[in-house]
Amino acid sequence: MNSKRILLVVDDKLLLKLYEEKIEENGFAVSAARDMGKAAQILAEKKPDLVLLDVVFQEGNPMEFMQALRADPANGQLPVLILPHLLGQMANEATQAGATRAILPGPSPIASIVDAIRGSLGMPGLGASADRQIFKPDDFWVEAIFANAMDSINRMRHCLPGIAELPPELPALHDLWNLAHAFAQKTALLPYKPFAQIAGSLDMLLNDLNQTPDQLNPSTIRTVGQALDFLAAISKPECLARLTDPASASLLVVDDEDGARQFITSALQLAGLKNECAESPARAIEKLNKSPMNLIFLDVGLPEMNGFELCTKVRAIEQYKNTPIVFLTGMATFHNKAKASLSGGNDFVGKPFNLPELGVKALMWLCRGQLAMV
């Protein structure tokens, strides 16, 4: 072991132990903390050579911790790295608060972390050795993550009544995000990309809702609940092994408004998906007959015929009898929900859209389609 000491600050107990073990296996001493108070104590007593920090905690503000750290001249050059995640806005805030940089997500989060530590301490990078088994969770940790999954999901479910209150309970919303963020980081360590993509998109959605709680509405709350139910249903290796990369799927967005099509396309790109667009029912039918689609987003208020009528026509095409169809509507009334179901639709998203919500919805229905859960 070399003499370099890492201060590791992570709220989730399982993640903290896993990261600690893997970093120590790569030759570093680790001092671990689950909160800002303990981290500040270790910083003063142990004088670490590098700080490795998460951005979401149940208690304490990591941005304030970094600002206090940088206020001490003795820590002016201390490398502070942010653990890999998909929250771009949080990464920007962290660097503004004093972080040296955020570690970019990669195929192996542990290898990305170790490589970043080595580079920040002036040591050679991992290079081709990043694919070695030492950078992957062993069977013990994979089993631990799966064993912990249902408990994590149930704890998230317990937060839903609080966020559905009027006004919503903001502590419940923050607790939900904290749990979802840790869950996303744990799924990123598993060899099941679709599982990690759904969990990561849910993390982004809850980050967005914590930043702007006024976007909590029946549509977003319903989507969060659906995502938790679906994650619970598929959180078994034998089920996840049947899923393929959603990035290879083809999606069709049918909306007559240019702005809406652009917004939805941006949301899908954020989730790592690609799509085609159609501005009219006739153009939609043309595209569906030309190329197979795995998921269809369908606006209700279309010219020529409404979305419900177009959905009925799509269901009459043999290859689209079971393709997931999600309605886009600003009129999520009981009457419209009934019409959506009767015309063959599977789900709906309420307008105005929430960018990450569309990504969660798309990933979930693509995977449901693969598993014949439509």
C-alpha cells in the first residue's frame, strides 16, 4: 500500500463499504465518512491527500462542505473529486463550490474512480488495465446489491404519500431523491445497463423535482410510482438478463408542434435514446409502415384525426398490436384516460412536459415491451 490517504464521503452504507474496499485493494488508505461532520473531523485530523465526495446526502450540504474546505488556505490545492453520476447540474454546482472535477460516468464506475484518483495524485492512469476484474464488484457485492434492492425500493415507496400531499412535504421529496440517487449508483455497478438507465433517469427526475418542486403534479408523481413498481418487478438477475440495450431501440414521436417535437427529442437524447418524428397522422402511418418502431409517443390533439383515432389505426397494423403507445396530453382527465385505454394506448404523460419524466417513461416502456409486459 502506498502512503496516500483518501477521504471517502458517501451517505449510503453499502456503497461506502464497497468503494472503500475497492479503493483499498488498489493500494490506497481510506478514511470513510457518511456525513459532513465526520468528514470535517477526518479532514482536520488525518490530513488526507484527496477527497472523494458524493453530491446527495440525507443530512448536510456537500456544497457548503467544499466551500468551507476551500476557505482554509491549507486545503487550497487539495484534490476534491465528485463521484460519477448523471446529474450534470449538480456536477457544475460542485465545481463552482470548489471541487477539482467531477468523475465522468463510464462502463466501470470503480475503474473510473481509481483512474481519477491516480491521475489527480500524479500517478500513471490505468489505461488498458481498467478492464481487470479488480475493478468490478465480486459476487458478494452483486448479491448484496440485489438483496438490498427491494428494501431500497420500499423505502422510496414510503416517501410517495408525503410528496403527494398539498403542499408536498419537501423533506419526503429530499429523502426520496437521496434514496433514488444511491440506488442509481448501485445499479450502475451491475452488468445490466437497462436497469441502471432507468434508475439513473429516475435520479435525474427527482433531482429536477427537488430543484423545482412546483413541477410535482399528478403526472410526475404517477411516473415516479410507476418507475418504482417496475424496478421492483425486474430486480432479479434472471429477468434483467432478458433485456437488451434500449439505445438500439427505435421510437416515433407524433406531434404537430415543432417545439414539442424538439423538446421530446431532447428528453429522449438525455436518456440515451434515438427517435424519429412525424408531424401528422398520415406521416406517422407512413413511417410506421416503412420502419419498425419499438415505442410510440402520440399527441392527442393532432390535425386530420385525433390521437385516439390514430392509435386505433396503429393497433390495426399487425406488427403494432402490442407496441407500447404513450399519449401526450394536456387534458389528463378521467374521460381522456378512459379514451386512451379504449383506443389501445398504454400510458400517458401530462403537458407541460418534464424533460427527465419523458426519459423515465420511455425507458420503462421500452423494457416492458422487451419483457412482453405491455
